[in-house]
Amino acid sequence: MQRPNRHPIRISGLSYVEVVVSITILAILTVAAMELFGNLGRSKSAILSQDEGNYLAIEMIREIMQKYYQDPNNSDEFGIGADEIKPNRRQMDDVDDYHNWSQSPPQDRRGTSLTQYAHLTRSVQVRYVEADDFSETAENDEGFKEVTITIKNQGNPITEQVYVIPDVDMTP
């Protein structure tokens, strides 16, 4: 009678070194993935914040562009006139009335707080610019005003938009 061919039983498994190497690789991949997702979250937040800032700036320039280029009651006046009250935007009737204007939290033109933007500050600067070089400040009115709208989140600028408004009659 022949004996069956017996093979010794081999126990296969992972050695201690293989386990440590596997755990190390897994830890490195986990840290990399967490960093990637953290960056994605920060990027999304920054983009949303930028979108909010752009929206507020565009809404402000739309409002300003509906105003007169110069004060209809006193064309020599730059900034808030005696007939206008600074906090009340409804009484601002010309572009340069918005010079040095700032509001936090932002409000719509009727004075209603935009509570979803309570963490933001919206401010406006206006200056005369030279007709042949908008980057240069003009001593006197040469027919162009530069309006800079800045949106900040807790003092940190999110967006700054610059517009040049000409002294032309834009009524239909």
C-alpha cells in the first residue's frame, strides 16, 4: 500500500514588517486625502466669499450709475452735499456722494439690512481721473470719475472693483 503524498502544512500570513509598512503607507494616504479635502473645502469657501463680494460690488455700481455725474443742485461740490444726509443713500443724488461711504452690514438701497452678508463690509471711494490716463488722479474734473468698491470680510479684502464713469448724458 502506498502512502498518500503529504505536504507539510504551511501557515501563510503577514510578517510584522509587512504590517508596519502597510500601516505606514495607509497613514500617508489618509493624511494626503485629508489635506486634499481640507483644501477643497477652503477653496469652496473662498470662491463663495468671492462670489458674495462680487455680487455686492455689482449691486453697488448699478445703484451709483443711476445717479447724476454731478450734483444737480451744486456742481462745484464733491462728496456729500449740505442737502444730503450721509447714512441715507436715498438722498445721495450724484456719483461722488458715495466718496468715503462704508456700511457694515451691507444694506439694500431702501435701507434693509442684507443679513446673509452681515459678516461683510462694503465701502466706496471716488476720485477724479485724468481724461488721457485713468490711472492718474486729476486735480480738477476732466469728465471722468473713478469709483472703487471694496468688499471686506472682517477687515480682509475679498474683492475690489474699479469703474470709470464718464460725464455723459446716459438718459434715453
